[in-house]
Amino acid sequence: MKSKSHRIVCVLLTLLLTSCATVTYTPRVTLDVSTVTIPGSLRIDKLLDVSPPEDMSNPFGGFSVSNNKALIGDLGLELTNSILYDFQTNGVFEKVSKFDQNADYVLSGEIRRFMGRSKLTTYGVISLLSVVGIYTWYFGMPVRRNETNIQIVFTLKDRQGNLIGTYTGMFVDVNKANIYHNIALALPSLTNKALGVSVGQVRSQIIRDLKKY
């Protein structure tokens, strides 16, 4: 019984430290080389962040990767730079920049959702508040929840300002775990995985349309 009680106390201390912790997060798109390189130049304008404030707030017993203390810089700027780097290094267009006023194409967009949060599950909160219920954690009940929700909407226009297409990249995922698996530490990489999937969807749609344009 002492060893079980000791384990529960250790878990509670870990949860307390996790809820008070400040993570450092940098959005990063990791995709493969593009199968097609679009002839011409692309300008990427800074993304407008219209995501709900609750996406950035730290939940009870957890944290968010997009809160002001976790992000090194502005979310819109960080995402724009990451997407530009991917389009540039992976050959999506012949030339990609943020400053070319005479670019053949212009890509702009809005961040509708950008959530990467680790928190207690509903069961975890209820059992924690009941005190006695936390002993059930020892039997492997899911008490930690990682959730990601990415949604970015892009608009692509030609040099004359004609609309070529509107594209949505989105990915939603939820992972739960018991006290024996500390999935909270994996949240930054899981969020970037969701970001990569979302941007990959948009890349494919843009290439499809411009091959016919």
C-alpha cells in the first residue's frame, strides 16, 4: 500500500509540475520534396491569425503550445516563415519569397484554428477532485489527453489579382494515455505533425490547380 501511495503522490507532483511548466514551441513544416515544381515565382503574405483565444490558453492540469510564453514569436509570422521554408527548399515553386511585388502568384491566408493542448481527461479531473478516485489511476485509467486541431485557409491569386483557388488544410487528432505514459512531452512534435499534414493537403491542391491553369 505504501508503494502504491508513493506512486500516486509522485504522479500528482508530476501533474502539478506539468500544469505549471512552460514549453518552448516553434511551428515547423516537415514534408518531402515536391513531385512537381511550378514554373514562376510565388509571394507568401503573412498569415492572419483569427484563431479563438481559448486555443492559446493553458487548460487545467496542462499546457498549450501556442500560448504567448511557449511561442518564440508571433504565430502568424512563425507559420508563414515555416511554410515559406518548405515551399522554397522542397521546390514547390521556382522562386518563393515574402517581398516580391512582381511575383507570378500570391498566396495569403488565415489561421482559423491552431490548437495543441495537453490536459487532464474529464475522468482525470473528476477523480482528482474526489481525491479517493485518484487511486484508480494506478489501474491504467486514461487521465491525460493530447489534442491537436489545425485549420488554415489559403487564397491563391495570379499577378493580376485573379482568384485561382481557395484551399483549406486541416487535421484533428486526440490521444489519451494513463499515468504510465507521459504523452505531454510529445505534444510539440504531434502539433507539428498535424501542421505538416495540413500544409501538405494545400500543397497538393495548389499543384493540381496550377497544372491546369
